[in-house]
Amino acid sequence: MNIGAHLSVAKGFALMGETAVSIGANTFQFFSRNPRGSKSVEIEKKDVDELIKIMNKNKFAAILAHAPYTINACSDKQNVRDFAKIMFREDLEKLEKLPCKLYVFHPGNHMKQGEEVAIQYLIDALNDVLNPEYTTMFLLETMSGKGTEIGKTFKELKKIINGVKLKEKIGVCLDTCHVYSAGYDIVNNLNKVIDEFDSIIGLNRLKAVHLNDSLTEFASHKDRHACIGKGYIGLDAMRKVIMHPKLKKLPFFLETPTDLKGYAKEIELLTKF
């Protein structure tokens, strides 16, 4: 089983690897830069070399970089879209220095200009940024549909993927809280949801899962993460997700509102059968 949590990069990548091991994880997620801004950390070769040793020793699964929330490549404002592309390019260059080939981001908000226009803006941005020379794959995150978010349905994600030229560079990260809030019943109809994803997008494009309980009810279209077993999805449903034969080989990442001790407890709960 491949499971980890979102960790802080502030004190170095090797320390994140050590921290992951200390909480019973064999992978982790980190922000590529300040989640509410644009500042990114410097990457030192010695730190990266130490991380690689830790990953090899502990048989780590793929680690995951998360783009900042401020990126909106489908904004109605040109300067915001341009800023998003700058951040994407900078992050791509930095990730080439790390043993990290997965990069997840929120598709963005259409800002009342309409989904079709916004989706085309995002497609244009991805086609401008993605480069066959880079090894990183961009992952579209499934969203809850709050406000003017795009990416709330599998069909919207498929439209984006269809427009991307370098399709080998695009995948999906499924967020359990988000899909549940968006109206996909992973509690009572997990197989149906997985089959629908497969028929529309293809399970070959599913590269990672954000494992979060939901503080709000089914189809609420709100993004409110809860600790595992403390929300409307529940521990049993979470276990079914990570043990599903079509999902269990994927890397799972906790983004629950807790601390390291809380993450350790959640990993123990999820892996204790």
C-alpha cells in the first residue's frame, strides 16, 4: 500500500522523507511554492541526494508536487493567465531536479465567463507550457464544484484532456472529498464511480488520489476536508477506496486538517485490517 501525507518543504526535502517514514508513510506530497503566493524554495543537490537515499531505502512510491492555489490558467484576466504560465514553467524546471514526476493543480475558476471559454484558456495554457523534454506529468485535480470551479465532473476533465496535444503529459488526481461533494457517491456506489471514470477518462490516466473525508454532505459542492472517519464519507468507505483492486497500486495522499501525530494515526487506521 502506498500512502503518505502533505508535508512542509520549509526545512528540506530529505527531512520530508525522514518525516514521512516516521509517521508510517512511504510517500508524501509537498507544495511546489508558497500555496498562497509565488515564492518557491531553492533546491540543493545534497538535499535531493539524501532524499533519494531515503526513498530507495524505504521503497517509496511516487511523490507528488502540488501547485499553489493562486494559479488560475483559465481566468478572465490576461495577466492572471500569463502569471499561471510563468509559475507552471518555473515549477517544471525545478521539478526536473527532484525525484518527482507528478505535479497536481486545480484546473481553475471560470470567473463567470463560462466553462467553455475557461476550458479553452486552460487548454491553450497547457499546450503552451507542456514540453516533451520535461519528464513531469501534469495532473488535473477533481474539484467539488464550489463557485465557478471547473473540473467538477469527469466530462469537464475529459474536455481538457482532449484538447491537450502532449497527452502523455496529462493525467488526473482524484480527491475523495471533492468527488463526493461534487455528486459522485463513493460511499454507496464506489464501483459505479470508478467505472464511470474509466469509461469517460480512462483509469490509465488516474495517477494519484487525495484521501480526505468530507466535512459536508453528499453533493454539497463545498470543499471542506475532514479527518479520516470524522466526516460524511467515513473510515469504512476510505478503506474500500485504498483497497479497491483498480486503485490500490496508486499513491494516496492525506490532506486532512491535522498534524503529524494525526497523520500517523490516520495511516494506522487506514492500514489496520
